[in-house]
Amino acid sequence: MARCTAPVEGHRTASGEANCPACRGGRRSYGGYSSYGGYSPSSYSSPSPTRTSGGGAGGGGSFSSTRPQWSSAGSTVSYTPAEVRALTPIRESVEKRASLPDVRDVFLCHAWDDRRGAAKDLHDKLESAGVSVWFSEKDVPLGSNLLREIDRGLAKSRIGIVLVTPALLDRLRSEGIADIELSALLARDLLVPVVHDTTYELLREVSPLLGSRSGLNTAADAMTDIAIKLSELVSLPTSLDPAMN
């Protein structure tokens, strides 16, 4: 049997291949495996991933992007692989809970101090993106039992969002209402942290359990883009959406 005269990575020139007794004719052999049509191990490279600025679930920098199955082809936002890994179990839970009647898309957990600032901003952007939101500022009637209303809101929401801000970290240290909401959300395992104006490192110091959950970060994405990602996360195809059947 004729032996290939090239090194393992293949011929460097077409004339070298043509003069090789083993490879002339367009077929060559590598360790018992055959290849055709000018392919050589060194000539193949996997497609480069699309690059997108901004960080993933835990910080800044530049990461490769990917598109989760629930995101439409015409989506205006990019996801990092870390975000897709973190959000995929949440999406699976959303689909499992699709048949539940009369539920909100999300329950928004936030610090009291953020109710007219970052929490209101996120709430408004979510609603603009078509997401139904349980928000204490509008869903807790005056004179009602706050904890009871929170419990009902949690039970009637597909997923929970925790807006992690410096104010929330302060509230968690003092074990206020936000801590009670958070404990219920953590127990349900349907939780997406949205870190804003703080870091995961500081969050882990206050709440290691919440800090272990990857989510979204305004250091990487504008609040508008985060609202779009959450909208895509909870959007259901017509066949699964009880409101459309």
C-alpha cells in the first residue's frame, strides 16, 4: 500500500498532493479514516461564534452569544451561553405551568425603597413588552394583609423576579418583607435574579443561596433588553397558552 508523503496535518500545496502516491485523485487516508474532496484535518475549523459586547450572568466582558429555543429568529437581544444555561430550567417550568388558569407571568420581588425607582422602571418595561406583572405597588389593596397578598401573588405567578439592588441587600440583612418573599421564591425554584447597581459578589456575601442563582445583570444589558429577555422567557406558543385556546 502506498504511503502518504505528507505530515499528519496534510499536504501544504496542491502539487504536493498530486505527486503523493497515496493521495493523488482526491482521496487520502489518516490513521485508517478516509476523506474526500480536498478536506484535511488542518483545513477544517468550526464556525466562529457571534460576539456580543456585555457580560453574562455574573459580570462584564465580551462573550459568545447563542439563541435559546424560546427566542424568536427576529429577536433584538443576544444571550450569552451562561444566560441560556441559567434560564433554560426556568423556561421548562414555565411550559409545565402553562395550563394554570388566571396567572401572572411574573412576580416582581423588590426592596421597598425601589418601589418608585428601579422596580417601577422594570415593571413598566415588562408591561410594555407584554408581560403581566404582580407588583405590590398596584396589587396590594389598601388595608389588606400584605403577607397574605404576597402569598397569593406568588401562587398566581409563573416565575419570580428578584430585583437585586443595594436597597434589597440592606433589606435582606434586616430580614424584612423582601426576605420573606425571597424565601418563598427560592423554595419554588422559579427564580430569576436581576442584578442592578450592585454585584453578584456582594449578593453572595448577603445571600449565598440567591447568589448561587445565575440570572441577568444591568451591567451587561440595558433594563429594556432585560425586559425583552424576560418577555421571551415567559411567552408561550399559541398551542400552550390557555388564553389563546
